[in-house]
Amino acid sequence: MTKRIMRGVQDIKTLSGRADEGTIPYKAYMKLSILEMEKFRRGKEKQSALERVQHIDQRFRDIEAERQEIMTALETKGIRHQTLAAHKNEKPLTTMAPRATARPFKIKY
């Protein structure tokens, strides 16, 4: 005698799980809201990055202005720009010894 498999309502195949995710209205609205939130967040990131760049540019201008003030003060005392440039090319009095190995520093316990 062959054994027969009993099937019930749970075994009826339907198309309910095959719906397109974009056609379900609440999922489409959820995706839109997530995209809008990400757009807003990226806009804030961009704005803060631009502000940081502006602060850096302002600091460069401040540094250059301060440098010009110092150069002007030195020139009024009789120190010329060529003298300062000559000091830049001199080697430092102390130098560090080259490393003997390229391995990282290790601590032994």
C-alpha cells in the first residue's frame, strides 16, 4: 500500500509573497522618507565641511598677515629678507641617528 501525503490549507500556493516592493504604498513612502532624511543629513555634513574649509582659509589669511607684520618689523630693524632665507638653508645643529632596524618597537615582559 502506498503512503499518501495529506495536504491542507497551508499547502495552497498563492501570489501574496511575490508582490513588488515598490508597489506597496507604505513601503514606498518609507523609502522616500529615508531618502529625504539621508539627503538632509548629507546636506548638514556638507555645510559643516564647507564651514571648516572657510575657517582653515581664514587661518591661512591670518597667518600670512601675521607673517607680513613680522617681516615688516624685522625690516625696520635692519634685518633683510635674504638674511632670513640664508638661515633657512643651514643644517640643524643636532640630528637624530638613523634607525638600525625597520621592525616595530617591541616590549619584552
